[in-house]
Amino acid sequence: MYHAIVFLPLIGFLIAGLFGRLIGARGSEIVTTSLLMVSAVLSWIAFFQVGFGHGTTRVQIASWIASGELQVDWAFRIDTLTAVMLVVVNTVSCLVHLYSIGYMHEDPHRPRFFAYLSLFTFAMLMLVTSDNLVQMFFGWEGVGLASYLLIGFWYQKPSACAAAMKAFIVNRVGDFGFSLGIFLVFVLFGSVAFDSIFPNVAGLAGKPFHFLGYDWDALTITCLLLFMGAMGKSAQFLLHTWLPDAMEGPTPVSALIHAATMVTAGVFMLARLSPIFEYAPVALTVVVVIGATTAFFAATVGLVQNDIKRVIAYSTCSQLGYMFVALGVGNYGAGIFHLFTHAFFKALLFLGAGSVIHAMHHEQDMRNMGGLRKHIPFTAAAMTIGTLALTGFPGFAGYFSKDAIIESAYASVGHGGFASSYAFVLLVVAACMTSFYSWRLYFMTFEGKPRWGHGHDAHGHGHDDHAHAAHGHDDHGHGHGHTPHESPWVMLLPLVVLSLGAIAAGFAFKEYFIGHDFEHFWKSALFMGKDNHILHAMHEVPGWVVWSPFVAMLIGFALAWLMYVRSPEIPAKLAAANPALYRFLLNKWYFDEIYDFLFVRPAKWLGRFLWKKGDGFVIDGFGPDGVSARVVDVTNRVVRLQTGYLYHYAFAMLIGVAGLVTWYLVTRG
């Protein structure tokens, strides 16, 4: 069964990728989507078998690397954490495949698109089933490759190519740290296999590692390097800049990246390596601070974005910060719980946004929307459910998982000190801002007067526009005065399934992730040290702590209603009264400009210098005809020595032997 779960997406990729022209676009859609549906059904079966049955299972595939002490097998590690991730990845991926049949119906390159989607899924499955760090790194790089291919899918658009390169390059920074962490693990443990590493971690607690003339705490420096990789993949503060630009890809890709693959890889990696991180409290403190800062930073930027997909993208960045705070305070179950529930409502929001974009003929600017609830009521209802889940409305999925993280942050204040206090305050403030920008999105899109009729340019702002990006023809001539229309059933059916998850996933599974059934459900998949009592402490926080995210959510909703329904003139007045702050947030704290100044421009200058001075002046231009011409002349003369006669070569060899013997006798004498 596990072989089928992992390899069916790979088979779909190979069929659509190699034989897409032969079987056609429709054949590629049917094959890849059908295989993903089978994989998703098997994943749910595995989830109930593993979570409510036996513990860890190891499935050997093949021997992979044998080099001295380094022995790496290709094997599947199947435990509750793996089963949860299999459900998340394959459920969302199969729904994205189904949704894409309707969303991408105009694109002539659908076989390539569906092949890439299946490759993305396979790479993520390789990551979550990994039995060792090298296999995890293989999947880690695989999702990076697939994200590059999918973000830049419409390669005719320069912005899409730039966004794909940005995602690839920024992730190289994190991946460099991750690879160093893997090397250090091998140095410390003599193995990269989890079964060999985890039992021996306690013996290295507090042990030094001598490097660059200093003694470092071995496990702390290891975990910080590993977390550097997680910061890149999961778009944490300082390495977050690629995530919003990833919106240049088709909307289904955004849903897959943000809900089930890529960005969840870092969260999974920290949870999988919880036996190591539990013995590195300094590293966990760094995780808490970075996570809380990310949650706050991304929420502030989301307040003023006008692109419907970018608002949801910054929401993802912020929610990932919540997950890392949970991991940092030692509540690994709460972090994975939020990953689990977030997958449903974030995929719902992105696919709902895609339905809006489809109805608006590829328009993405919310300032050109409004009043859409009457025209696309089904999509509006789905977006309402997703918004309620994201903002943490009682009873919906996000309420159980997000509130648990905020309570965990407060419960760890006595143990975590300033970092936990810092996290608690920032998470509550971020919850208020999350509610504000989420309802701002809903009100600007679905309520108020229509802003998409005659007299409005419905296509003047950054839009998906795969019609002319992929086909080369103008598909938005009917944009002025067109009536928005509901999406086809193949796009609406995934919204129904995800809506059910956004409503029920929290209540149905809360006891298994953060409740009384935690130990029975997780068994040994997540490790919590003997001094880690966060699961007990989070249920004993004061009442005002429990109510704080709910009050923050109400404040955000009230402000959004006041500013975008009751008195729509307020936002413009606020922006005019605080122009510096508005520009600061609109320009995403100027991180892109700072990185451009510090890294991009110097790199371009160095490249231009080596091109003009090194290649152009020295190699091509130095001397009469350049160094390269002189090298060619010398080479031509040397070639003449190659006569092809055996006795010439034998004579040269004898001269060489005579010279070697003479040198040996002289030096010995």
C-alpha cells in the first residue's frame, strides 16, 4: 500500500510528461488526477491504520549509498507523523488536480502542467516518508525543483521567470544551512538514519563541538543549521521574500505550495527531528522568536495588499509563524495540528480566490471587484467558511489549532522567559490583524457596489492572465461590463470537500493532537522530553488568555466592517494621514529593496566586471588578438607533435624515463 501511495504520483508524472502529446491534454488530466485520487484514498486508510493501530513501520525499498561509514538506505518510515502528512499532501493535491481541470482548460500546455503537479506531489511524499536525512534532502530539493517549474510555468511572462528564480535562489540559502546541518549530524552520530540518531541524542546533550577555534554546543549549532533550511522552505522572517512572488504561477499551484507542499516541509522537518531539538533549548528559543516575528511581520504586510492572492500568501507566511512558535515551545502536536487544519482552509481560500479570478476573467486586484456575492454565491459561501476557519471563529478548524498555539506560548512563559512572552503578545496582535485583512478581502471582493462594470479597467493590475500569457492571444476583450459567472462543477467540487475539512477537521481531531489521546495516537512519532509538560500546562492558562484570540478576532472583524462596509472612505483617509507607514507596509518593510542593495547589485557588478574585464579585456582583447588567440596558436603547434608514429612516442617515453632516472640519482646523491 505504501509503495502505491508514494509511486502513483510518480507514474502519473512519467505518463503525462513523456506521453502527454500522445494521450493529449484530456488523457493527461484523467491519468494524473485518477492516480492522485487513489493515492489519497490509500493515505486515509493508512492514517487510521497507523494512528489508531500499530506504531512505526519501516518499509525497505533498496540500498542506496554505501561509502565507508556512510550507509544510506532508500526506505519509508511510516508512523503517525508520516500518516498525517500523507493525508495532507495527497488530499490537497488530488483536489488541486481536479480543480485544475476546470481552471486550466484554456491552456495548451496542460500535459506539462499536470506532470509538474504530480512531480511536486511525489517529491513531497519522498520527503515526508524519509527514513534518513539524505532521503529527506532528496525530497527537499525535489519540491524546490518542482516549485521552480510551476511558479515559472508561464515562462513567456518575465515576472513569472523572475519569481521562479527568486524562489530557487532564496531557498538555496536555507538549503546550504540544511546541508551543513546534515553533515554535522553525520560527524556527531556517524549516521544519517533516524533509527541510529534518535537513541543517541541524549548522550550528546551539552557536549562541545570544536570549530574555528571555539567550542560550540554541538546540538545547538546542529539544530540552528537545520532550522536555517526550514526558514527557507517555510518562508520565515529574513528568508520569506520568495513566497509572495510565487503568486506569479497559476492559482492551483499557489494552493498546492501554501497548503500541502513546500512551505510545510520546514514544519515537518522540525517535528520529525523533535528528539534532537528537545535537547537544544537555545535553538528552540530562536525558533520561537523567528516564528513570532514572522507571524507579526506577515500580518502587517497583509493589511494593505490589494492583490487577492498576495493577501492570502502573506496569511500563509503568518500562519507558518504560528506553527514554528508551537514547535519552539515544545508543543509539537499543536504545530502539526495547525499544519493539518491550515491545509484545508488555506487550500479552500486559494482555490476560492481562483474561482473569483476565473469569474472576473483573470482580474486579481480587489479594488476592481465588489458585489460579487450575488453573482457567485457558491464561491462566496466557500470563502466565508475559509475566512471563519482562518480567523479562528469558534467551532471552525482554525479555532482549535491556532488558539492552542497562543495558549501554549503563554503556558511556556515561566520556562521560556522573554521569548515566550514576546511570542504570546505578537501572536494575539497578529490574530487581530489576521481577522482584519481576511474580512477586508471578503468585503472588498463580495460586498459593496460593483467596481468591475463600465468605466473600470478590469485588467490594468497584476493578474493571472494565463489566457494571453500562455496562448498569445487577448482573452479579456469582454472585460468591460461583463457579468461574473460561477465556476464549473469540476472547480466547485473541491471547494465543497475543503469546506467540510475547514469546518470539521479541528473538532474531530483535537483530542488526538492536543488532548487526552495524544500519547496513544502519536506513540513515538513526536518526542517530548521528561521536563516538557506543555500539553498539561496549556489547559491550565487563565481565562483571559483563552478569550484573548477570540476578542482579537472580533476587533479585527469590527474594524474591517467599519472601514469597508460602513464607511469605505476611512482607508483612503488613514493612508493619506500616515503616508510613510502606508508605504512601509505596502512595500513589505522594504526587504526586497534592502536585499537588492546588499546582494543583487553587488553580484551583478561582480558578474559585469568579470565579463567586461576578465572575459572581454583579458581573454578576448589582451595583446594583438587576445589571450584566447595565443592559446589557440600554442595548441596548434603542440598538435603537430602528434605524428601518429609509434617509434616517435617510444622515443619520447625513453627520454622521459632517462630524465626521471637522472633526477632520482642526483637527488639521492
